[in-house]
Amino acid sequence: MGIYLPIAEMSVNVAVLLAMGAAVGFLSGMFGVGGGFLITPLLIFYNIPPAIAVATGANQVVASSISGALSHFKKGTIDFKLGTMLLLGGIVGSTVGVWVFALLRSIGQLDLFISLLYVALLGTVGGMMLVESIRAIQRARGGTPHSLRRPGQHNWIHRLPLKMRFRASKLFVSVIPVIALGAIIGFLASIMGVGGGFIMVPALIYLLKVPTNVVVGTSLFQIVFTAAYTTIVHATTNQTVDIVLAFLLMIGGVAGAQYGAKAGQRLRGEQLRALLALLVLAVALRLAYDLFVRPASLYSLTSISGI
Amino acid sequence: MVRRAVRFLVLALIISLAGAARAQAPEVTNPESIQIGLSTDRVIITSDFAGADLTIFGALDNSDPLVTRQGRYDVIVVLEGPARPIVVRKKTRVLGMWINTHSETFVNVPVSYSVATTRAMQDITNPGNFRQMALGAENINITPMNRDGDPATLVEFTAALRERKKATGLYSERIGGVQFLSQSLFRATLHLAPNVPVGTHRARAFLFKNGVFIKENSAQLAILKAGFEQRVFRTAQTHSFLYGLFAVGLAFVTGWVGRFIFRKD
């Protein structure tokens, strides 16, 4: 069954989009990620213009993160003060990102920039995760326990000024890295249409030494609001949010996520991380392939007034 | 007063004389003409739109039965979309990657251009005539914004523009798309691509006799999005902030409701 997307101005298959949303939702539920980094490339592979894929992806991230954020809110595992500081940075980063987005689009380099960012980030994060999880699997076989958090160990971040106390995280740390991290995530959210959890979570754990029990909740809290803000700014500046497309992805996504979460409970943490790493690397490779292999046509057309 | 009456009389005389001359020698004035009619003046794009065929009926007036019998009348029907500025970009290899490096802007490119003909274009008349009439996807006037650009580059980008438009189905040609139903009645079937742009399109019909252009006629066709699609599109353009707010609200509600419906614990 076909459906016409009013903003993308094209006909697409409803079943394909629902399945795409459900598959990504399943994976995001299983791995506890937002799924934006899968949705946006998949939409691009499905010939949705990248500008629309990114803005609509940000909208879908809101729906896929709200459910997780709510359950963390109920459990009380969100550090609101830390989350709000991250969000402040996120709003700045996202505003800059949407501006850069519009600029790149006008000079015809947006698609390239999106692909490059995806390849670089997913390649790096996926590679690091794969190495880390393989080590963890080997350690688990060897039987040595390992803790992610190493308290007492200080790095350069703890020497920065403007320190602030975050009670829920039992942290006393400078706000500069917190706001900078939020800004980077906001920037990526607006240009890549991702939530940024795959960068946020490791950064909070390894750089800021936030206790693992509040990491995911705080990250989700920030992602929901940064993605919501990004959606609104994209809608206002570029008019590239396709609500019909977003809604189809959301329906598939929220349904898939609940089943994915169930499936995820049966797998071990490090195995899950290794699988996620492979998935992330696969998406990066697929995008890199498009960059390096001669395209079917060297020419492309862009209408100036519309999309 | 009198003078004016005289002048009127003279004028009336001249007109009646001309009328008499025409009545005496009808074959000299070559009065064939072509009419087309659209069954509708608007096509609505609904949510299940996946391309469509548009049928245009037309008639020849005062056609010569002898020429008709020999099949020497040819009709070309064109449906031309609104003209918009377009940027054509070319990728070249930089550091192993294919990157947009060159671009050329054209100011008045018809967004779509679909042609239906009675026979292959080259069998109707010679290419020079088509070029002179700017008829056919190969011959439409495409004006570059930078007129002083390198001619070879402009030729290359213009060709690429046409090739891309054909590849996406927006420029199409259907040989045999125009069929004569009777001596004077014909039917043209044109293709509307799934990505046909909205706006005012112009249907034009051209009549050829023995390879000579005789007459042209045209009609307007509005292609619109259906109520819902149109409203979404309009809202996104005019009330973009509220639209964004609504999109976020929808995401909140979907995520929240989905949690209750699909919760497995």
C-alpha cells in the first residue's frame, strides 16, 4: 500500500516504513539506544532526501526516547541538574547545527557532510565498542571481575574551573565539559538526526565518571528535549520535518522497542555490546561504500525554491 | 455623422467581400485547426497517488479526408509543468570520494515535460523544425543563470539535466500515445510520474500535416495535493513553528501511549 509523503513529495510503501520502524525499534529496545543512527541512514538508502531524513529522524528519536525516559523518571534514576546543564549545551549545539545544516544545503554539500559524519562517528564508536566488548568477553571467560567506574582516578577534566556539585551523581565537576558535551550532542542531533546516546553514555561514564545507575536516565532525559528542540528548529528553519513519515516510523518503532527490550534481557551485556558494535560498523561501511564507489550518475538536480 | 455612416458602410462591404472570397476557395486558406479538451481542469494528488495516466481528447476541424486516409496528419501533445530554477551538480573524485564539485544554475526549467505523439518524433518532421519550435524534451529552452559560462560546460550540464529528468520519469516521451479514434477525433495518453510536481501545468497540442506545422492549441491543468496532504504542506510552510510543536507533541503521545499498549511486563 502506497502513501504520499506531503513534505518529501513522494510516494512510499507504508509496509516498508512500518517494518523499518519496527526493526529499528526492536534493535533500539534490545540495545537500549534511540535508534536515530539507524533510522536516518535507512531512510537515505530508501531514497528519502537526506535533509528530510535527518529532520524526521530527530522527530522519531523523541518518540523512541520518551518511553525510556519516563521509566527512568519513575525509578528516580535521572540526575536533573546534570541533565539540565547538558540540555543547555544541547540547545546551543543544536541551534548552531541547524544553521550549519541550512548553509551546507545551500552550497550542495549537505549529503556529503552527513555521510562523512556518519562514517567517521559510527566507524570510531563501533570500532571502540567492538574492541571493548571482545576484551570483556575474554575477561568474563578468564573470570576476572571488572568495574566500569574507577573512583579516585582523576583526569584533566577535574582540573577545570567553574565547578558545580551534582548531588544525584555524587559529582563535583566543572560545568565546562558538561555543557561542551551537551553542545556536541545537540550539534550531531541536528545534522545527523540522532539522539546521540551512543556518544553520550560512554562520555558520561568514562570522561565525567558519572555513576552507571543514573547515566542512561540522564542521557535519555537530555536526548528527549534536545531532539524535541531540534525538531522544532528544523521545522521552523528548513521545513523538512515530514510528519506522516515520522508518525509511521514512530508506530513501528514503539511497537518494536517493547519486544526488543524483552529479547535484550536474554543476552549478556558484553555480547549485546559486541552485536551493537557490529551493527554500527555495518551502517558505517554501507555509507562509506556510497562515498567511495562511483555513483550511477555523476549529476544531481536540486530545485532552489523547494526541496 | 454622415461621414461615419459612410465609413461603416465601406467597412461592411470589405468584410462581406472577404467572406465571399473565402467561401469560393476553401482549399487555398488551409483552415485546419486543432482543439483539445480536458475532462477535468484539476488533478488531485491523494495519499495513495503512485503516478497516473492523463487522457486528453482532441479534434481536428476541417480535416482533409484524403490526407487523413493517407495518415499524413500528425499530432503531438505535450504536458509541461511549471518552470522553476534548478541547480545541476556534478560529482568528481576527491581523495577517493565522490563529491559535488561543479554546479550550474538554470533559471526556467520545466519541472516536468511529458510528450505523446502519433509516431516517432523524427518521422513527423525534421529535427530543425522541432528545434525552432522548442518542441520536445531535447529542444526546450533551458536558460543558464550565468550566460557567459564556458559553452562546453553548459552543453554538458544541460544534457545532464535532461538525462536526470528522464531518469526520474519527469521527462517522458510516449510514441503512439496519440491515437486517432475517427477521422477527426484523437486521444492522447500522457504519463504523470509519481513525483509529479504540483502547480499549473499546460497541455499543448500541435498539428502537423505532411511534416508541416499547422496549428497549436493549449489548455491549463492544475495539479494539486488533496485536502489532507495540502493542509500538512501548507501548515509546514506557513505555521512552521506550530507544525514543529505539533510534531513533537505527536512524538510524546505516541511514545507514551505505545508504552501502555505494548508493555510486556
